Amino acid sequence: MQLASRLTDYWVTRFKRVWKGTIFTSFLTPFLYLAAMGVGLGSFIDDNAGPAALGGITYLAFIGPGLLATTAMQTGIFESTYPVMGGFKWHGYYFSMAASPLTPSDIVAGHLTFIGFRIFAACGVFLAVLAGFGALESWWGALVALAVSVLVGLAHATPMVGLTSRMQSEAGFALVFRLGLMPMFLFSGAFFPITQLPSAITWLAYLTPIWHGVDLTRMLTLGSIDTATALLHFGYLLACVVAGWFYAVSGFAKRLAL
Amino acid sequence: MVSARGLRKSYGDFEAVKGIDVEVGKGEAFGFLGPNGAGKSSTMRMIAAVSPLTSGSLQILGMDPALQGSQIRARLGICPQEDTLDNELSVFENLAVYGRYFGMSRRESASRTHELLDFVQLSDRAKAKVETLSGGMKRRLTVARSLVNSPDLLLLDEPTTGLDPQARHQLWDRLFRLKQQGVTLVLTTHYMDEAEQLCDRLVVMDKGVIVAGGSPAELIVEHSTREVTELRFGVGEHEAMAAKVGDLAERVEVLPDRLLLYTDDGEAAAVAVHDRGLRPISSLVRRATLEDVFLHLTGRSLVD
């Protein structure tokens, strides 16, 4: 993994080619979500149920950190599907890296660093939009939440990179998005407390890394931190990153060693 | 530079390379000649320290690829069968970024890139995106990329497959210059003219084994006559005609579209055929090539 920094120029060069095309939409998506769900649906909920329903906070303050965590998850998973498949199938950049002194773990580390940067950028934009809605309590909390978002994103990216490296065709991504990403997005606890669900499904949600991400991010932005729970969330997300890392490196080693 | 003993490679039940011995010395241009599926590319990937061997022993630059793969690759130039260029990056970026993988500084990599683009005559396309290049240009760019780290050993897998004749000659010229500079070349090809042009020494591979080895001239002397008379008759007549002319040559091969008479005096054989009252649609006398060697050794043509 010690040679991974030699890949910096490659990823910077690639990024320079694409970033201008994505800048507008990266602001638009969070804006639309927060306007519709946070303000539109939020004022309806706040007017009818009152702040007591959510423990004394507005729906916008409730959903903001939830959507931040799911943004991290979505970015992490998207960046680990087509761009990873492309390195094997369409552009072959992994194979050219493998022909150099770089090892599979260098190659995985290089791409994951780039994915981490994409998550950081997407979540940074999201927080900026959230600040625009006046929904940020403290800058300090926002910065910690941003760091945690990268962890949340990588907890999803590492296993997804591993899965993609084992897939021969991009056709499987539709399944991943519909059966994996979509339910995790909806039942992550971002939109409503998952204790509202039947207990079997609640327990299923506890097992997903995104629930831990949403709850941890929410604690940080609202400042209502329960240390033991926060550490449990942090540990669970870190465990996902570590397990996903080994899964990804072994997948790359197999695929590149034909 | 390369030393292999009993080298084998299996993919599941399929055995691609079935125990080969190869020695390549410094400054040599060494070739693997054989049809598609002979096991050439699998052998090359093992020598490139990318693909682990199934069994046997292999030393590259005096090192063991299983233990020192990264150190070996640092001194190799690899030109794979399929161009693994990044289509979304420019010609210049593809090379400059690649030099960084070898630990070169940004400045060093950029100046080496300019030098190499000049060498493969692509300087005027430096800013173009790779996807706009022709097949021959992409191939030259891939060769240039494999030279970024000034390798001690250059591996070329099917360097000119899919190129038009002009592009092939351009690439051969560049490879020939490298050879003169003392770079050790190992290449695979299924073109006998390419093997004859570039290789000091080669092995003929078929179905995962080496069936013969030596310099191109040695192989022809050993496995063929000096000349070949090619006779073309009507469709379906070749088998019957072979019986009528069999005694005029040391050996006769029947191909679907022609007869090959192996003899040291091709002109005399052609005259003798004529004297028997046989009238082929066309006849041609030529020198024997590696194609004939391959045909003799395996009973099949190189390019199907």
C-alpha cells in the first residue's frame, strides 16, 4: 500500500476532466431534497404534529443530518460501481497500473482515496446548502459531521468496490441499486425514526451501516451526543471499512492476476 | 534476463501452458511464435510478473516474481496485447501519469514523455484525446508508454496485430532501433514475417508446448527445404493431384486452396510438373519461411 501516493497524478488528472460537468448538479440535488422534504413536508409535519413529536426539533433539523449521511452513502456506492467496472472493462486503467511496480492494494488504496475525496466534496456541498437553509447549529458540529460522512461513505464504498471487482457485467448494478441502495436509503432513519417500523425490520435496519451513520451524524449536528452509542456507531462503521478493504483487495488481486 | 524451467499455467481444468523451458539473454530479441491459443500470452503475463505460475520455476532479471514482483515490474516495459490506454486522457497525460507509477518526479516524467512522443512520432498529437487516435497510433503510444521507465527488458504481446502494413513497418522500425540500443526484447506474434524481421532467436509454440526453437534461419534449414513450389489447381482437385506429383519433391503438403512442394530446386519441380502434362491454374516458386516450418511441425497454418 506504500506506493499508492504515486497514483495521485492519475486521479487528479481524471478529476480535472470531469469536475466542471458535475458542479451544478451537485448543488441542485441537495437543494431540491431539502426544499421538498425539509421545508415542504417539514412545515406540514411541524404545523400538525408540533416540535414535541421529534423531541423538540424541526423536521428540517431532523432530516438534514440524515440526508447528509445518505448522500455520503450514495456517493460512496455510485463511485464504486461504474468507475470501478470501467477500470477493468472499458478503460483498462487498473491493468496498466498492475503492469507497474504498484500492487493490488496500492491500486485499491489509490482509488478509495479518490472516492473518499468525492464523498468529502459531495458532503461539503450538502452542508453548504444546509447552511443556506439556516439549519446548521454550529460550525464545529458541521466539520465533525463532514469527517464522519467520509467514514460513512467509505463504509459503503469499500465493500462495493470489492463486489464490483467480482462482477463481470454492469447489469448487476441495477439490482444493487434497487435491492440494496434504495431500501437502505428509505429505511435508514433519515426520514423517520426507524422505531416506527415493525420490530423485525427495525432490527434489520440496525444491521445496516447507514443507520449507524445517520444516527451518529444526527447526534453530532444536534449536539445531543451519547458517548457510548456514538462509539458503537463509530466502531461499527470502521469495522465495515476494514472488512470491505480486505474484500476489495482480494477481489482486485484475483482479477488482476489472470 | 529470463529463465524458465517446466513453466506451467492452468485456468481451472484448462492447461494453457504445459511445461516450457525458456532462456533469454541480455540484449537478445526473443520471440514466441504460434497461433492464437498456443499459450503465448499466458507465458508473457507470467514473465511480466503479473500472473502467478501454476508450477515450475521462473526467474526474471534474477528475481522471483512470486516474492519480488514489484521490484521486477519496476524494470520491465510491458506492452499488452490490448491497449490499456485511458481513452479519456490526452496522449501526453497517458504517458506523464504512467511515469509517476514508477516513482519518477513530475518533471522527469514530463521530459521523458516528450522524448518518447518524439520517438514514436506522436509529438503533434500530444494534446489529442486517446480515443481520437488510429489503431496504429494507439499501438505506438502503448509502446512508448512501456518505455517510460527505460526498461531493461521490454515485453511485447502481439505488437502489430490489427495494424495496416504501413503502421506495422513504422512500429518495426522503432522496435529495431530499440534493439540496436541494446534493449532486450521478448515478443509474441503469430506473424512469421514479424518473427523473421525482429527475432534473433525464437521458439515455436503450439497447444501450450514448445515444438521447436532456434534462429529463424536455423529453423528453416532444420524443418523445411530451401524452396517451395506452390501449385493451385481447381477446387477439390488438390488431393488427387498430390498423388500425381508426390515423387517430385521431398514432401508435399495439401492445403484447401493449393499444393506445396518442398524441394531444394523449386524451378525444376515446376518444370517437371509441366512435363507430366499437368496444368495448374497458377504456380509460384518461393523461398521457405517460418510459415512452412510451422506447417511442417503442426500440420496447421499460423493464421487460420
